[in-house]
Amino acid sequence: MGAFAMPPGRSRGMLAAALLTVTAGCGGSGDAVQQRAAATTPAGRVDLGVVAVTARIGRDLEQSAGVVLDADRGLVLTTAHGVWGARSLKVSTGIAVLHGRIVARDACDDIAVLETQPRLPGLVSVRPSADGTMLTGRPIVAARRRSGLPSRGPELLTQRVTVKPGAARALLRGMRGRRTMRLEGALPAAASGAPLLGADGRLAGMAQIVQRRGKIVRAALPWDAIGTRMRELKPGGRAQYVGWRRHYGCSEALHRYAAARHAGYRRGDAQLNAPVPATRLPGTEDVDR
């Protein structure tokens, strides 16, 4: 996949200024994901809050993007359809390649929370937008990594996108997506889960992208909708989070999508994946096996 095009001249300067003002802090509140005091991120270190996700689904590797919500807990926000049925997960950061596991999913709003293993010092939580909204007409930047594969490198890619007024069409038949907005920009499917950063460099929302019937469908989920879901999460048994069970009413849409997209997909794989044994070191396995 090629790098995103960078706007020239003044746009480039505005984009750089936005990205350099990203601040550290947790992306939510509540018992499971608590808001933390923000500290300014060192200039140029926004790459420590943006990750690439590689999911083994069936016999395929699915590439998507994500953003660090809680650096202390190693929690990453991404899209549910990008990891639905994953038998293993790799999370590529600006520092290293880590194992990941799913700790919560919302099938209707297409949200998933991953936990990185091991916990890695040096990651940065991207702070949410101050007003919690993603208004149309504001500058928005999507940020992602080129690939979750260690051999491809962890470089950060950015692109200007546009959020249009009005609700977006449902990503998949059977998925509600009532809070999503229309997203315009040449983002590929691998950018699904990419954080959408406003002019202040804060997290304004998340890109949701699916490829179906040869077409790319793009939507933007604003932070106020994501934050609402984060506040519902509470620690549960088996080191998982609970609070989104009612949103599994849309799981059939994700089952159909994964089965059509990935050879060897099994419904039984769409369970919350087990923790990775401590004896397995991140980056040492053959991900194409």
C-alpha cells in the first residue's frame, strides 16, 4: 500500500501543527477507562499513540489501524469488524510489535478495545477532543501506520479527510451505525480504525471502513459516541470488560462479513481471544504461517 499524500504549502504546516499538539491522557472515563491528567506530548511523538493492527482471521491477515486510549493499561481502540474472528493479533507501535487480545467489542457501533501484551512503557494516550464533538467544516486528519507487519516498518502515514453533514449509510446490512457521519477521502480499508485528529491534534473520532462488493464504504464515528461507550465499560471476570452485551444484536452482520471476506473463517473463532502465553515473545512468530 502506498503512503498517504501530504498536502503542500500551508496545509502541510497546519497538519504538522495539529499533530504536534496531541497530548497524553486517557481517552475516556468511568470504572474501566478513567480520564487521566494530560501532559503535553513531546514534539513529533504522536507516532507513539497510533498503532497498526494485524489480525489472523481464518487463513488471512487483516490489516487495520488503532489509537492508544490508555497507555498505562495498554488499551487500544479500533474497529470491531477488523478483528472479528481473530485467532491472533499483533499491534505495531512506534517502538515495537506487541501481542494483542480483545477485551471488549460493540458489534452495532463497530468498536473494539484491545489490550497489548506485554505492557510497554513509552506509549502515549491520545487525548480526546475538548468538546467531544466532530463538527463538519473543521480540519480533520486521519493517521495510521503503513502495515502491522514488522518487515514493512512502523512509519506513520497521514491524510486530510472531510466529514460531511448527515448520517452515514450503514457499514454492513444489519449494523445500525446511527451515530456515524459521512467521511470523504481516499482512505483504504486498511485505514479502518484510524484516529481522526482535529486541528488541535486531539482525538475527534475514528474512521470506519469496509470493503464490500468491490466498493469501499467509509464512515466517521465521533468521539462523543465513542466516549459514551467507554463510560459503559466496567471490569468483569476473566480480565474482560462488560457493558456492551446488548450490542451483540448486530453480531450476525459481522459474522457474514468475516465469512465472505476470509477463507477458513469459523464462527467459533469470534470469541474473545485468550491471553498469549508469557513464553511467546512478540515479533518472534511467523505471522504468515
